Amino acid sequence: MAMTIRFVAKAVILLGLALISCNAQGDPLRDDLRRLLADTGATVFDVTKYGAVADGKTDNVEAFMKTWLAACHWRGTSTVLIPEGKFLVGQATFEGPCNSPNPIVFEARGTVLAQPDLSEYPSPEWLMFEDVNQLILKGGGTFDGQGVFAWKYNDCHQNADCQMLPTNLKFNKVNNSVVQDITSLDSKSFHYFITNSYNFTAFNLTITAPGNSPNTDGMHLSRCDLVNLSNFTIKTGDDCISVGQGSTNINITNVYCGPGHGLSIGSLGKYPNEKDVVGIHVTNCTLNGTTNGARIKTWPGSPPSQASSIIFQDIVMNSVKNPILIDQKYGSHTGKPSRVKVSDVLYKNLRGTTISKVAVSLVCSELVPCNGLQLEDIDFTYNGPATFKENLPFSSTCLHANASYVGKQNPPACA
């Protein structure tokens, strides 16, 4: 118990510092964002002035690249403007560093359509921002991956080494940046992939794909520090948000998820040299009809790493299959135990309904058992098939899991 209390206090302090960093009046990114939104006379670089045609048929990748280069080379405040209309765009990388010390704004008001032909993508991303400091992506527009033409080629459900299809929007080495008021539609794979980035804020995002669309994670993070995600509406075919290896000091709040596979830490341990996951706070979220709720998943036979200082708090779940799940045998039938150490995880005030008779499943590694798990005020009721309700008890399952309990526990805690 003492270990759990120490980790919670430390995590709250870290997250408080993160929020101060992103919201304090003295933060230069937030000050510049406020000035830009108040109209600071930024020079506007309109993609139509560089040859883009809003007919939904012409590939505008060259025009978009010319516009980005002009705006990125500008030494004052600049805005790349995508006006209303439908713009077809092939694979593109918007690369920095840019010349101005001020933020660069990418304002999408219209709809950007991805090339549907997979042969147009030599690497697994559609649009990538790379090596950019102080990027602001906004505008109320839509990035449509046209994934309906590609999902049939995804074989990841039967091939663990499958080739990933293109992500809608990838951010690599994008620091001190903001994404707001954007819709991602029908991505071929991940909607957003944030990697190798620091001090990244995203809010007011809509993420949509069919519930049966494969590997369409709403947002995937890896090797990121100080990330704040809030006010998302996610309806997709895989994890609504997945926090991957090397992610630290991540704050996720006010997310609606469903359909989808829930809010996940992982999967972890699939590849060599993965970094630890530390300081993840998920709060005030709603999950509706998802396959999982608050999930941690690691691969068997993995290289050693850790996932620690994790908080799932104030989460409402409606008809969720696996509300609380630690799965350290994820994705493989190998007999080798996972070597990802899961520790100091708090589940507090998680409640709602489930279609499973096992609402809490803590299946940890026999080699490195879970330590410092705490479940506080857990309250789920069963609303699945009536036949199961009569024949099977409503229960929790624990394997190699060292857990403590505070307050209400429904289903009953593991003995």
C-alpha cells in the first residue's frame, strides 16, 4: 500500500507540472497561439495560390508541398491555408525546421482526401509533419484517408508481422505544438501517430471509422514526453487511444470512446530495445460498447521493460466487454512469459455495465508479477445475456497480480 501511495503522489505532481507547462501564461507556445487566434497579421500562404484545385480528383501534393516550403521559409509568422473544398493529396512530408521563431499554422478548413491507391505509399503514412517546432494544426477541416478502399488488404489479424497501412497524420519530432478542431475520417490505419515528440497538446478532435475497420487506432503515442490529450470523440475499429513504448507524462481526459477497443497502454514488449512507459493519467472518460475499457497489454517472451505510475480514474463504461484488463499474454500463444514489469497502477472510481461475467481480469507475468496494483471504488453490473447471468458468477480474475482494494468492489475482489 505504501508503494502505491508514493507513486500516486509522484504522478500527480508530474502531471500538475505538465499542465502548468502547457497552460501557464508564461509559456511561449500558448502566448503565441493566443496572439495568432486574435489575428496577429500572419502572412497567409493559400494552397490554391500555388496551384491546388478543389475538385476532389486532381492530385495536389505538389501544390501543398510548394505552399509548405514557402510558409516554412518565411521569417515571420505564417499560415498555410487549405480553404473550403475537396483537395486530393498523395503522400507528403511537411518537414522543418522552419525559419521563423514564431509558430507555423496549418489551417485546414476544407476536406483533404488521401489517394486511395496503396501503391502510392512507399512508407506507412499519408501526411507527416517532421522536425517542426511550434506547429499549430487547426481549422475545423477533415482529413479523409479513404480507408474503405484499403482495409481489405490488412492482414494483421492473422499475421503478427504484417505491413502497416498508411497512418492519416503522423507527427515525428514535433515539439511544443498543438492540434485542435480537426476531424480524421476513415484512416487506412492509425488516425494519428505521435512519436519522438515533446510538449504536444491535442484537443477538440473527432476521429471516425467503422467499428470493423482494422488497426484504425484513434491516436497512438510512442517515445513521447509531456503530452496532453482532451475532448476527443472517437468511434473507430481499434484502440481509441494507445500509449506505446517510451511514453512518459501523458495526460488523457474527457475522451468519448465507442465503438473501439478501449483506452490502452501498449501493446508493449513486441520489439527489442523498447523504452519504459511511466506517468500515464487517464481520467473523466466515457466508453460505450467497446471490447475493452482500461487495458494494459504486453507481449509474451518480450525483452525487459517497465510500465509504471499509471492512473485510470473517473471512467464510465456502458456495455463494455472487458472493463479492467491487464493482459500479459497478448497477441501470441508462446509459452514464454512477458518480461514487461507492470507496477504502481491505480484504478479509481471506474463504474458502469459490462457484457462479461469477468469484469476485472488481471493476468500478469509469472516471471515479473504485477506489483502495487490498487483498485478503489469499482462498481460494475452485468447486462449481458440472461443465460450467462444465471449460470456463472460475476467475478474477478487475478494471476500473478499483487493487488490491494479500497472501497466498493463489484465484482468482488480476488481472494
